[in-house]
Amino acid sequence: MSQPPQLARSEAEHLRALVRESSERTASSSFVIEGPHLLERALESAPADIRSAYFTHEALESFSKLRMQLEKQKIEIVVISIKQSERIADTKTPQGVFAVVSVASQRNKREDQCVIILDGVQDPGNVGTIIRAAAWFGVRRLIVGNNSADPYAPKTLRSTQGEIFSVTCETSADLVSTVAAMKKDGYQILTTTLDSAACSIYREEFSSKIVIVFGSESKGVSRELGRLADRALIIPRIGSGESLNVAMSAAIILAERARKMNFVS
């Protein structure tokens, strides 16, 4: 088995920038995944999007099966030092496994009957968990406003548990224009709210072609997007509590939609 090439210092700095800077990810249409689990999921779901993989010498020995899978797919493997691994990594105890992955190209948008939009959801953990919920309930398209956490940032990626490869994530600098265009294209626009006068999710029909907008827990959906909504939805409170975590709300609403659409028995 031939020895992979050694990572150049300039390339190591580029990887570090991809991990830490959203602008770098946008400019190169790529992002870095860290750890064997995310790399395994990428190989399962999106092998063609993996540009190259990076291992320390120790990781090459520990994850030899992963190395063989990469070589079978003819994906370039580059060796990095432990010092380079620590400099690139976003975690405190890196496992010495990284890969650069291309951002998936947008599919035909008309294929998607349900689209999630995030307006001001700034916590990366929440964004990642919403992506996991979307994947679980078969929602394959998510649009993130510039005022939300980057779906390709390290913490978000870890929170997706690999489902970043199951959902097409787009960013929008102008959510109002994006939603207005989707409404013109025949989508019903549903926003989420804590207003008790809103429509209960248990009374909502959930037409086949919908956009569901989730806002920040502190401010909710912006007024501009609210004006475009066909209806505002609420999850009725039966017991106590001030509010629900936005990721929890997304999972509840998607589960109710699945039930109404007869996706589950």
C-alpha cells in the first residue's frame, strides 16, 4: 500500500480557514467535516462530493477500513501531522480524520413538496437538530437566512449527526424575496408563532406544497415574512412552560404533517 502525500503548510492553512470562516466556505463552495463518523456518513450518502480526505499517521492505522473505502472510491488521501490536525480541528481532542466536501448543488426545487426556512435561528445546535428532524421526516430542502447559524459550520455539522448529506441546505441573503417567489410558485406559506390566536397545528391541513418558516426563540419570525404568510401556526400548550425549543417545535410540526399526509400509520 503506497504512502499518501504529506499535507503542505499552505493547504493546512486553507483547511483551517474553511473550518473557521463562513466566507471561505462560501467562496469555495466546500466545507470541512471532522471525525470518522461524519466521513463514514459522507461515504454512504455523498461519496461524489468528497474532494479529499486527511489523516494523521495514527488515524490511518486506526481507521484502516475507512482508508480502504476512500481508496476504492479513488478519493485522494493526504497525510497530516498531529500538530496540523490540532491546528485545523474544531474539537479539543481531534481524532486526526478530516475531509473537504463540496456543497451539494441545488436540485430541481419543484420536486420539494415541503421546504423549511430558518429566520434568525442563531444556535448551531438548533440548526443541526432541525436538519436531523427534516431528514427523519423526509423533508429534503432547507433554506437558511443570513441571520441564522451557518449549516456548514463545525458545531452545526456535528449536531446533524451526518444528516447534512440527506438534506439540501441553501442560504439566502433576502428571505423575503425568496419566500415571495415561492408563494408565487404556488407554495402555501406557514409561519410559527406563540400567539394563542394562531391556527393550531392539529387543525392545519398541511397541503402538499408548503413552506414552514421557523424564527428565533426570542424574536420569532420577522414581520416582513409574517406578512407573506397564509397562516401562522401554534403548538398548543397543554401543560406549563414559557416556550418550546425551536428544534423541538420543528420536530413536532413535521411529525404532525407526516401524520396528516398519511406518511405514518
